[in-house]
Amino acid sequence: MLCSSGVTARIEAIKGAEGTTIRLIGQLDAEYLSELKDQIEANGRVVVLEMDEVKLVDVDVVRFLIECELQGIELLGCSAYIREWIARERNRAN
């Protein structure tokens, strides 16, 4: 479990036959990206970021999620507000 400024997040890696699922829980901000990147690198082939328990993200996390999708990592259970934010950031970048 990771704590930052009273905000709690958790990152769990679940290895499977097809690759690794990384489960994200709580409120993620830029402070957690280093740990998340380390988990992705340490677990080899990450095929899914499971996000159904993510409550809040910041713009740095949204931009990171865009990069993950470009690398072929699926965002599973991503909330509508995060999906909408991703779409707006992609449009802004183009």
C-alpha cells in the first residue's frame, strides 16, 4: 500500500499464463507513477491495468495511461470520467 499526503493507493501485480495484470486501487497521482512504472518493468509482459477500483487520477496519470495504451496495455474497468479525460488529452496532443 502506498500513502501520499494522506491519500492511499495500492498497486498489485497478478501473474497469469497470458501475462501480468496490474490492479490499481484508490487515488493515483504523479507520485505513484514511479512505482507503477517499476511494477510494469518488473513483471515483464503486462497485458492489463485493472482500474475498476481507481477513484481519482491526475493529469500525469492520464498521460501515462495514454502511453500504456499505445504500448498495447489494456485499461480494464476504466471509469467513464477517466476515459473521457484520456480522449480530451489525446485530442489536445493532436
